[in-house]
Amino acid sequence: MPTRPEFTLAARFEYGIRPDQPRFVGSLMDQLSSPDPLDISMPVLRTPARLKELQKLRAAREDASMLRQAQRALRRQAGQDIMQLLARMVRNPRGFRERLFAFWLDHFTISPTRAGETYLRAAYFEDAIRAHISGSFADMLKAVVTHPSMLSYLNQNISSGPNSPVGQRRERGLNENLAREVLELHTIGVGGTYSQTDVRQFAELLTGLGIGPDGMRFVPNRAEPGAEHILGESYGGGQAKLDDIFAFLDDLALKPATAHHLAQKLAVHFIGPTPPPDMVADMAEAYLESGGQLTALYAVLTVHPAARSEQFRKVRPPFEYIATALRAIDFDADLLANASVRETNALGQQLTAMGQRPFRPGGPDGWPEAAESWITAPQLAARIFWAGQVARTYAKEHDPRALLGAVLGEAAPEALSFAVSGAESKWEGVALLLVSPALMRR
């Protein structure tokens, strides 16, 4: 039976407690200090391999029937990728790693709509995000900015310097989307000390980034010639090269405003809408002192007294809630990893009813953090309906009282214990647990 502090950490920083799984031995930070075995047992095709598959799709354009079949196959794989991701959340004893991964996915949001883009999404998740969650922010930033998924999502792959050979020949204009979002959302933050001139100069610096057969390709004759002056510094000036972009991203990652923005956003995500100012300040300071290491942020976050608070001010978004609920009933993750197209589509419909169409947020700012965004009457009704179905189908033989003790332990509210004990059937008792605030909040 989990103790109250154990439940608090599992609820706030992980996906709750899985009764049949031994708890990870060590601190939250220990989860990041060694390779995750699930990285090997649940592999995905990486970026170059998936791009090669997309080349086959382009080759099929002349045959309408073959093209439709290829697009359906890509969408089917993209759906399976989502189920694999959910399976990791349900299975992994290193829940803090999975929560951090999900946080950075949202921080660096992409929302692809075309078949080829959705097929490439899982490779973006693994290569640009998961590989860097315990490294330096600059490395993650560079991986994200240069990944084909981000280049395509924000139309950077069609941007050319107005005075470049390609720009003059094709009259193709400059696209500022990626430059603006990197400054506004990914680093300095809204209201930061940058101007429209900085955005345009950064956009010019980014010209030359394109998509090749194996990933990002830098094309010098698409790059705006001359040096760019951004945030008071000069970058480039000779032959255009990728290193000029990386030099600015390295500097950007270590701006005090970037440190504060990352610290504030992590604290809001894990602690609540108004995290203690001293926590945010200490996180930012530790990050800068470490030279931009993400683990420095996490280390301060997880030891601050607010991390042990038993007040849970956040509501789990639908995808996170489903992972938590399935962990609570010891759901077989292999059923998710090997789900059929029908089951995958059904889950997508249920998530959409709860208010979160899988990996399709409304814009590059990602999903909302506010609790009230996830608890409207229709969304709550969808959660209750889903929980009832799952409890009746997969947990009808569970003893709800034993399950309550195994999942919540000392943290089980008295009213919930009374309701679960008085349920008319086992599955109804399990359903009451699954829809309780104790499981929905963190």
C-alpha cells in the first residue's frame, strides 16, 4: 500500500501507481541517470528510414489507387505510433521520464495533418525529443529546429532568402513562422525583449534549411547572403552555413529570459498555475550555472517543498488521464501496442470527446495548462463513459477495495473509500475509482 508521500510524487510527477509493478528504486532524478530499457524493447523507425518510406509514397502519385493505399498505410502506422506511446506510459516504471517526454512534446508542438507528416511524427518524437530530455536544452533546440517535421509544420522548408539565388530566381519569399515560434514559444517567451526586426533577421538566418532524403538538408543558395544581427549580436557573414544557425541557437538557449521561461513553464506544468517565485528563480539560476543542462531544472523542481504539497491544482489532460487510469487497473500494455485499426480509431474518438484530439492542438502553443480547460460538462461525461466501459470490460473481476488501497493507499479520501465499498458490483466500484478526483488531478 503506497504511503501518502509516495502517492504524492507518483501523482504529481508520474502517471500514478501501477499495483502489479514494483516501484522504481531511487529518486525521481535517478530515473534519468541510466538508459531506459523500453527504448530497446519498443523501438520505432527513425527519421531516415521513415523518409525513405515517404519517397515511395511520392513515387506512387501517378497511380491514384496505389496512392490511396499508401496513404492509408501511413495513417494506420501513425495511429499505431500513438498506441505505442500510450503503451509506454502504461508500462514504464520510470514515469518521470515519460512525463518529461510528454512535457517537451507539447513545448515543441507539431500538429501535422497530411499522411506523410503524421507518419514522420514518431521519428520526430524519438530523435528530436526523447533523445535529449536529460541533456542540454541547446541540443534539443537544435534537433527540433532542424527536424523535417518542424520544418514542414511551420513551412520553413519553403522559405528562401529574398536576395538568395533561389529567392531571386523563383520569387519565393521569406517565411517567419519558425523564427517567431522559437523566440515566442520555445525560448525567450511571449513579451520577451525581442523586436520584429529580430524575428525577421532570425528568419533570414534560418533560410537554407530544407528537407533531404535522409533528414534536414542545408542549401546555401537558398540562404540570405550577408550577416544577420539578432538580439544585439551578429551571425554569419561569409559563405552561409548551418553552424551559423547553431551558434545563435546555442546563445539563445543560455539567455536569462530563456532560463526563466523554461523554469516557469515546467513549474506551472508540474506544480500549479502560480508556482512559488523562489522555485522558478532557483530553477533558472541552476540552469544557467550548469550551462543549460535540463537536469539542473528538474533537480530543483523535484526537491522544492511545493513538490510535496498534497494540494493538486492541475487536471490531467485526456491522454494523460487514460494512461493513469489504465495503470491503476494493471492494464496489459501489449493490448495497446498491438491494437487493431478499429481499436485505435475508437480511442481517438474517445479522446476527442474528452477534448483532446490526439496530437492535434489548436496551434503551435500546444495544449492548455488551465484545469478548467479539461473539465467542461461534456468532457467530464466522456471520461465517465469511457471509465465505465473500461471497468466493465477489463476490470470486472478486480476487488475495488483492494485496488483502491494499492493505487491510493493512505491518500484515499474517506468519501471515496465509502463509495467504492458500497458499490453494487465490482466493476462499478472500479469505475468510481477511475473517475475520482484523486486519479484525475495531479
